[in-house]
Amino acid sequence: MDLAGTLSLLLLLLALTFSPLKIDASVHFYNRETFHEIGNSYLLAGGSEGIVAGSDNVQPQIQDGRSFIRFENITFWRPKEAAEQHSNMEHSTGLIQAIIFEAADHDNIGGSAYGGQRSICCTPDLAKLEGCKQGEVLRRPAVDPTWPYVINTHFSGDLLSTEMDPAEVAITKTGMYSLFFISCDPNLKGLVMSGKTVWKNPAGYLPGRMAPLMTFYIFMSLAYLLLSIIWLSQYMRVWNDILQIQHCITVVIAIGLFEMTLWYLDYAYFNATGTRPVGITSWVVTVGAIRKTISRLIILCVSMGYGVVRPTLGGLTSKVLLIGLTYFLASELLDITENVGTINDISGKARLFLVLPDAFLDAFLILWIFTSLSKTLEKLQARRSSVKLDIYRKFTNALAVAVIASVAWIGFEVYFKATDPFSERWQSAWLITAFWDVLAFGLLCIICYLWAPSLNAQRYAYSEELGDELDEEAQFLTKGSSEGDFSLVKQEKDRSVGGTDTIILEDQPEEDKRE
């Protein structure tokens, strides 16, 4: 079996191994989480996910096709001082409310009296205006009078802890749902909670925003597999004439295939277990950071003419390696923060801070790349290397289109997020992530086309080493025989005529000379 067949078999086996056979729900764990004081309430965010409406079948033994949020082993602990204040009370004290609401109904939670500061809990003024009950969350019923959904839990007497009754809330409407645990009792400062909630979509554990990505990475894996088969077939055919830059391209294709496969396995495991696999996710973001770093360095080196116009980078090697290492670290930190352990559909604010160095390094690399391309084009034009000049112009145009598309997409992404603060357009949010993978793959395909492996590529690429006084244009203006796909310079010693060196300049039609 050839290498391509082996990769195909491995991908199939991994997919079958990690594909879920039975799907239940997505799990949010809480381990002694502390409530935070927000306005006149104590609040703990329980999670936010896009959920697709399930079927109306409520038989507990049938799980497939249902959507729900289930509460399991939820336990609250209050400070000892709060329990002592209720030591003489035998009735229920210290109310905690679990509130589930759709993003579109966020205005139905809390309110303000006479245009003042907005309050989550009912105040005396709001009680007069809204008819709410003091000490509870202000909730205005939506179209469905049972929503936003509220589950009440009380402490008993002077007990330090209490458990929430197991509950399961069926989701019959598609939307972005948020869960908050809220207490309006001022004596419950320092309240902590443990337990878990189980969120189920009809198709499995994955939050709604992430679910389409699992299918997307299947197609991306197949695309990289097809590219690797096409590239390796040509790569192995002309093995003895492979350039260093083509070795690097092979590495990028292999890493890309590995990364897309790992992404699929990451989501498949998440879909099957309900928890984000820290090990697989850490591996995939690391592989992705390596792939992005190597890709950018290859583009930078090609822009400088390495492997095509010049055999080495000279004194720039250390600078290229330094910028590569810096970019890898910035990309790794950003991807780990955004993906490792993340199960909510709303990303944290830490990403906004870490995205700045990554964006700055990308801008710096783009500037360096186009500056280097300009110098390389000038050099090729001065040497009248028409074939290489044509390739580099196509390469420059492709990079320009990619940069313009990236800038336009960043503008769209900023607009998308700025106009959707509550992630109500979560069903199309996966396109934000998918675009960058598709763009990187498209640019890689263009590079593979322009620098496809071919016969005698090494001698053609380094023909400049003969010196500026012997340029390529002079070579294919001189009569001689041709061999392979490129114009070459060969020297032979005619020992029969006084040992005189005879320079044989080979000619080849310009349109046939392409790397």
C-alpha cells in the first residue's frame, strides 16, 4: 500500500474509533464556584450555548432527538455567619434562583425604576411598578408565560448547605440559551456552588456554534488528503531534483492533514463525552500554531528568493527564525486560551487581549513579505529572468488577493460580533473560524501549483550562481540542445582538443520552462 492509501486508511480508522455511537449531552462542571456581587444581586454564570429545538417526545427512555438542560448534584454552601443569622428560624431561608432564558429575552430579566440604575433583583420601587416580589429576581414573562424559566432553591433553618432538586428543562425553541444562578438575599454574600448541568442538542454534546465544525473538518481532512496525494505523486517522481522549498511545502501539507484530522477528533470526542478533551485540544492547537508559523516563514523565504533565486538567506536567517519563534508563541497562547477547555458558545475576554500581539506580528510579516517581494522582482527584472519573474508576479498577485480578503473578512468579523453582543446569530458563527482554514488551504494550493516538483529544478533554480555576467536570457538565446523542463548551463571538457573547456548552452522554449 502506498503512502496515500495508508493515510486514507488511518483517517478512516480514527474516524470510526472516535465517532460517537450514543449521544447524551454537553456537561458544564462547577467546582466550588463563588458567586459574584453584581448590582443588588449575587450571581454565578452557569453557561451559554446555542441549542436546536428538540422533538416533543418527552419519554425519559428516549434520548435521541431531544434537547434539554438538566441539573445534577447542584449543591450550595453559605458562610457560617449567614447560617447563624437564621438559627432561630425553622422555615426556609436564603433563596437561590436558577434562571434560564433565551438571548432574545434578555431584557425580560431585571429592570429600572423611574429610569434609574438597572437592577436584577426586585426593589421596593420596582415592586410597585412591576408587581414583582422583593428578594426575588425580576422576571417579565415572554410570549410563553413559563419563560424565562426559574427554579427556586432554599436553605433550611441554619444549615450551611442545601441541594437543588434534580430537574430537566426541555428546550422546544431554537435559540441561544443562558443560565444564571442568582441570589437576592444580602446575607448570602460568599455563596459557593458545586455540581453540573447537562446541555443536550438533538445531535449530541457539541454546543450549537461548534456542531457544524465537526462536519467541516471532515471535508478539510479529505481536501488535504487529496492535495497530499497529488503533490506526493509528483514529489516522488522527481525525488532527485527536489528543492529545499519543496521539502518545506511537503511538511506543511502533512502538518495540515494532521491538524484537520485532530480537529475532527477533538470535536468528535467532545460530542461523545460532553467534556472538551484537554489532551487532544492542546495537541491540535500546538500543531496548528506550528503549521501557521512554518507557512508564514515559507512565504517570507520565498519572497526573499530562497530556493529559487538564492541558495541561502545569508545574514537574515537568525532574524527569520526569531520572528518565527515569536509568532509561534503568540499564536499558541491565543489558541490555547480560545480552545482548551472551552465549552461555552460565548468566548471570554482574555482572547481580546491575546489577539493583539498575534495581529501585530501578522501585520509585520505582511510588510516584510511584500518588501522582500519588491526587491526580488526588481532583481529578476534586472537579470531579465522572464520565467521566474512571471512566477513571482503570479505569487505576488495571489498574496495580494489573500491579504485583501483577510482584511475584508476581519472587518466583517468585527461587524458581526459588534452587532451581535448576545450571540443570537450563533448558527452562522462557525463560518468565522472556517474562513481562515479555507483561505490558508487555497493559498497553499496556489504555492503548490507555482512551485510544483519538476525535472532539473535544482540546476535551473541555482543557475544564478554562475555569475551576473552570464544571465539566463543569454542562455536561451544561444543555440544548443535541451533536456528536461528548464534552460540549463553545462560545461564539458573536450580532452581531444588540447583540454579546452567548451561551454554548451542549452536552449528551451520559454513557455515550457516552469517550476
